[in-house]
Amino acid sequence: MTRTAGPDAALVEGLRRAGVTDVDDSGLARALYSTDASLYRVLPRAVVRPRHPDEIVATLAVCRELGVPLTARGAGTSIAGNAVGPGVVFDTSRYLSRVHAIDPEARTAVVDPGVVQASLQAAARPHGLRFGPDPSTHNRCTIGGMIGNNACGSRALGYGRTSDNVAALDVVTGAGTRLRLNGSGALPAELRALVDAHLAVLRTELGRFGRQVSGYALEHLLPERGSDLARALVGSEGTLALTLGATVRLVPEPAVRALVVLGYPSMPDAADATPPLLAYSPTAVEGLDSRIVQRLRDVPAAVVPDLPRGQGWLIVELTGDDAGEVADRARRMAAASGAVDTLVVSDPAEAAAIWRIREDGAGLAGRTSDGRPAHAGWEDAAVPVEQLGDYLRDFEALLVEHGLQGLPYGHFGDGCVHVRIDFPFGAQHEDGGRPRYRAFITDAARLVARHGGSVSGEHGDGRARGELLPHMYSPEVLALFARVKGVLDPDDLLNPGVLVRPAPFDADVRVAEVAPRRQHLALAYRHDGGDLTAAVHRCTGVGKCRADLTDAGAVMCPSYLATREEKDSTRGRARVLQEMLAPGGPVHDWRSPEVHESLDLCLSCKGCSRDCPTGVDMAAYKSEVLHQSYRRRLRPRPHYALGQLPRWSDLAARAPRLVNAVLGSRPGGALAKWAAGVDQRRDLPAFAPRTFSAGWTSRPDDGRPAVALWVDSFTDHFAPEAAAATVQVLESAGYRVVLPPDDTCCALTWITTGQLDAARRILRRTLTTLAGYADAGMPIIGVEPSCTAVLRGEAAELVADPVAERVARATRTLAELLTGTPGWEPPSLAGVEVVAQPHCHHHSVLGWSTDERLLRRAGATLTRVGGCCGLAGNWGVERGHHDVSVAIAEHALLPAVRSAGPDAVVLADGFSCRTQLDQLAGRPALHLAQLLAAPPRSG
């Protein structure tokens, strides 16, 4: 990461003198860490990424000496605003990420605070063990963060909260005292005196039910609870002590899991049905609203599993060691549930697909049913489970009273409800929308207190709810919280403004603070109605782009997986763009170096447009930034060379052998690469001796149904054999192939390099031509996925004309057309091993599930590779990107190809993917049309 001289040279120098090696006060770092997954924006003065626990202790010492606040952060997935602060923010996730030991007999693990929960699970799995609590962010949240806010997750019903699973902590208090706590009952004298003086209130007001997470968990200091300071610190949100390491308890992984999905007329009805289900010993009872499922159905290329009838569902997990016993319990529970419809799921893949809907809830709920942004703020209140149905009815009435919408879901077995609400934030509303926000949140806090609940049920109070604690607790309890803070953090340096002496919950709300002068930018794209502010604030910070263990087939975010740098995540880029639109920050405009550094390693793969649950489309935002930055200005050389490649390819087609000879020579190739900004380690692909369109012979009208085969520039000039195979397959399926003119370009290379004025002119001409085929009822079949995806998606964003929609509706992939052709059967691929690398745009925009079904129907033994190939058109060949491009390929693609058998077919429809495989693995790959046209013989 580039480091520049920032405003806090004395602080940075002091930290470096103390032995802290990774300190960054650049504008980019401050922008990246200015917010978490909450509503709040607080610019830090510097960011520290400690390499050793001693560096955390040293950072605290410097901060104490200089009076600078210090805030701990893991993956930044906190929704309450408890991982942002005004002084130093330290990030444990980059280096402090080791699982030091697993003790199978004691069932414990010793971990760094920055260990991702899923990584701990992977380390424990060979021993038949697991860490019990598993939030929906389990593949990116850290154990230290879970300790900070006492995270619970879906399976807390069966395994308890984080505080129930911590055996020992290594911490340093705000006073600088190093403590190694193991539940021995030995309390510091000042804390012992406080406990002895307040026994009654500790016993009556705290620890009343499992999800009472708000405030400090001082009930664990009671003598009958073991005077356990370690457990009392869990959930203190880094305001009392900083976690340096932890020993956590593990539990046996059950041999059998079954999922029962129960449908009800409404979410309150589902809540009413929850208490009797607890008698069947579930490990999880999750509530899911039909509006969230509909949000997923609205995501392009999404595959949504079938669910029972209903408008609200309970997802119930049962576990055990005997499959028959679990199945019988599932049947009995379903029969007694009172549900209008039920589904018992035993297939792990189907169960995983249903769980993914629930895990993506925070993102999916980020849009209302009519597309408006919905926000955290009142995020995870909890009530005793017996009160849940009545609470939900009252809560829905409160939303109506305030004229708001929200999509509820959550951990119904624990009485915990998540919701995102369409608070009217923004400069167009009075005071940014804060008055209405304050009015609702205050009424909501009163409501949950009336039901005997907690304003936080698992994410902690943070900046969102600290001010609300007087609705829950007596003045005596609040004073006790402050006195405990005074003992352990006497100078109030640790995460100030949180829990004790809280900041107002409507202060520092990032979506309310957009600079008015930047509200109405003239944008090329029509994403979010042409409102870039709304577009970049789609990112709520839940951090799925940082997932440590990606879902099979997922793409987002390939550059982050290669670098592990926050700036290279979709979230990090969105944060920088949000800062660009915010007042008073370090990022000023389109041309700010922070903006371009954060976007440099974005491949424009569009993986986020599909895999991000809130629908962030960083490829579009990057194109917009490049468009605005270089409009009417001199551009980088690759924009003129690679960004206008179809134009130069047309010229090369006049003498392809001569051009190939020049580019294939050492001096000619080196000069061409320099001129085009191509890395010298890259090979330049050869132009075809004859383009496909030049050799095309029109087919007579013989009465067969016609299809328009749209041959893009890449296929025409570099891979005409893919187009020829497509023709062969289409004709054998009973179609007559018609070829549109060869000047119908999708302008993809202009789009990815931000030359959007030219792109719109080219696209408009192409769409006008192709509309004739669409209006005649012909399907338009694309060969190259990235170009086909432009017609299906991006064209309508750039060209405000109904012709774009007509062409999009007519455009098909080869697999989509074939599988919809009556009577068509694929050739047999029985016994053929196929390793498939779906093109990123195919996955994200078009959807690859149809191709997958076709291949399995043909009998192929299929391995679908997740992630990106790393080339991404012009991006991977540009100077400065080579090493990251190779690292991305090494993440999934190259290992999959190396482990495949020597006779395996490598399938890659994308020209970039085939080029990357050829150059890095020396392995030829086929287009789907080539595989179907000449299927290999098995054995």
C-alpha cells in the first residue's frame, strides 16, 4: 500500500519508534477504515496492522502517552459502529491470523485475535470438532471481533454465545496492564469491591435471558458465576481491554444434520410457532421473510432454491449421531409445527443453498421490495422468545406509524430479530434525515424494553445503541458500567463514545452526510437512477467480498483473494468512493490518487454484481470513474491500444500474417507491448489468418427456424473456430444460422477503459442493427460470454432506448437456446471428465447454471471452478498487473487444472480464460460449442 505523509507525523513517528512496523496515515488508509458495516463514518488519524501482539501493547502505550484514542478492529463486519474511531484503528485481520494449537482432548484452540472463524473451523474439522458460534459472516469475521461484541450467530441456540465458549484470554487493559485470564475467579481488588457493593442489581438486571447482549456482562463477575473476568470482557467492544490472544472451547461436530423448513402465513405467525419447537432440541431456529427471498430472485443470474408455501419461514436445524433418530425427530416436529407447508431437507447441497439465503440476509435486506435503500441502525434487538410474536406485531405497527418499511429476519429460537429499514437519509431530507431516524429509534427502544428485551441481541451497542441503554437499565447499573470503565480504562482511550459516555446515535451517520454539491453529477451510467451516491452506498460493509473461504462458483472478489488488502476488496473500493462524495475527507474528486489506487486492481469481472448481496457493481463504478477522470483529457496508452482493440483488429485483418510476423518477433513484440502498455512477460495472441465473418457463406432459407449468430470481435479475429463450432451445433439442432454484419461491436473494451461516450455511440449502432433480428423473432446467440453479457446487461445501463431492452430479451447463450429446443438432446459425454472455468461475466450476468445442467444431462463428470481466471481482458496483460493476475489464477483455476486427469477436457467459453490457461498452464481449453461439436470418446 502506498504511504504518504499525513497530518499526524508525530503520532506515526512515535509508533514506529515503539517498534510498530505497519503504520499508515495516508488518505487512502483513513478512507478505507472510516467505517465498518454500520451507518457510521469516523475518520481515523492512522491505521496500524500489528504483526505481533506486542505491537498492540506498544500501540496502546504510544496512544496513552499522546492521549490518542485507540479502536480495535477485526474484519470490520460490525453493524453497530463499534469498529471505527477517531484516533488509531488497528486491524488484526492482516497478520494476527494464526491458529496456534488445537487440543482435541481438552477440546480447545489457541488463536490470534485476527483468525477468521471459518479458518478455525477448518483447523478443528479434522479432529471432529468445531467452534460453536457461527455468525452469518463466519467466512470473514474474526474471533477477536466475535469476542468484542459477544457474537452469537444462527447456532447459538445449540452452542451458546461467544462468551459461553471462551476458556481464557490474553488481554491488555486500557490502563496498560497485561492480564492472562482463565476464569480462575481472581478479580482485581477494585472490581471485587464494585461487585460486592452491587450484588443485588447485578443479579436482577443483568443476564436475564440469553440474548441480553447490551451493556457490560458484569453478571459473570458474581461469585456464583465464578467471578470470571474473561467472560465479563467478552462483549465489552474493546472499551475495557484489547484482546491479544484467546483460548476458545470447541464442541463435537455432529454426525448428522437435517434441515426442516416450515412455512407460515406471516413472520409473527412463525414467531408464535417457535417456542414449542424448542422441545425438539434444535441447534438453530431461523426466521426468514418472503420479501428477502424475493430480493434474491431479483438478483440477475441468481439460483433460488424452492421453499414451502408461506410468507414467513422458520429454518430449523436438527443434529444428532443417528440418522434415523434425527429424521424421526424432523418428521414429528414438522407434523406438530402448525405450518401451512413443510420441507425436510437431507441433501447437504440443498441445505447449503437455503442457509446461504439466510447468511446473505443483511445484504439482501439492504433494499426494500420497491428498490429503496434500507439501512442498519435498529438491527438486532432481542426479546424473550415467548414475547417474539407480539413484539413483531407491535414492531410492524411502529414501522407503519413512522411511514417506514423493513424486512425482518433473524434468530427466532433466541428471540433475536434483524431488520434493515428505509430511513430517509440524504442531503435531500431535513438535516440529512436524522430527525426521523432519531424519532423511530427512540420509540423502538421503548418498545423492546416494554417487552423485556435488549436493544442489542448480538452485535453489541456501539455507536448505534449506547445512547439507548437508559431505556433498559437503571441509573445504578449505568453508573456501575462507568465505574468499571474507570477501573480498566481510566483515561477513556479505548473506543471512546461507545457504551459509556456514548456519542449520540444520530451523529456521524455517513449516508446523511453526502456533500450537496455532489448530489447531481452528470453520469454516463444509469445505475440507481444515475445517482452515484445511492450506487456506492449500496455497500453496507458486510464484507462478503472478503470471504476467506469462497462459495463454490463464486467470483467476488478475485484481487482481494490475491492480495488480502482491504483496498482491493469491493467493500474497500466502495468506501473510497463514498469518501469521494463525503464532505471534509481526504478523498476529493474523481482524479484523487486514493480513488485510482483503490480501483487499479479491480478486474471489472462483475463478480460483485452477482455475489454481493446488495448488488454493488464495481465494474460499472470503475468505468464511470475512468470516464469522468479522463474525459477530454489525455488517457493512459492502454486505453488507446487495448481499449480500442476491435478497431486495431480490423486493421490487422487486412494483413494478419504480416502483423503476426512483426508481433511474433522479439523487437517487434517488445515495441508493441511497450506502446500498448502490456507487460513484457505476456505473449501477444496471434490474429486468425482469416476472420470468421470473411469466410461466412449465407445459408438459404429452407424453412428451419432462424437464429442470429452474433460473432464478436474477439471471436472473429482470434478464435473463429469457436464460431464455426457454434454454427455446426446450431445447424445440427435444426436451426438456420443468420450472421449479422461484422461491424456490430459491443464496445466492451471501450467500456472497461471508461471511454463511455464512444462506447454509447458504438453500442447504439449495434443495438439498432440487432433489433431488426430481435423484432423478427430471432434469438440472438452470443459466442463470447463477456460480449454477450453487455447485450444482456450493460447496454441498457448506457443506452437509454427501448431498443436495448428488446435486444437483451432476445439474446441467449448457446446452452440456453439448446436446452429450450424441443427434442434436442446433447451428445453423450458419459465418462468424460470436464473441468469448467465459467467466465466471470457468464457467472455474474448471464448465469452458468444452464450450462451446468446441460453438461450433467450429457453425462459429463463435471468440476466447476470457482473464482476468476485472472486475465479479465485487457486488465491482466497491462503492465503492473501481471503478478496479481497470476496469483488470482493460482487461487482456484490452475490448481484445478493441474489436479485434473490427463484426458480431462478443460472448458472455458471466455477468450480471456482460454488465453490465461494457454499462457500459464500450457493447457488448451475448449468452448462449449467445440465440445458439443466434437465430443471426445470416454476411456
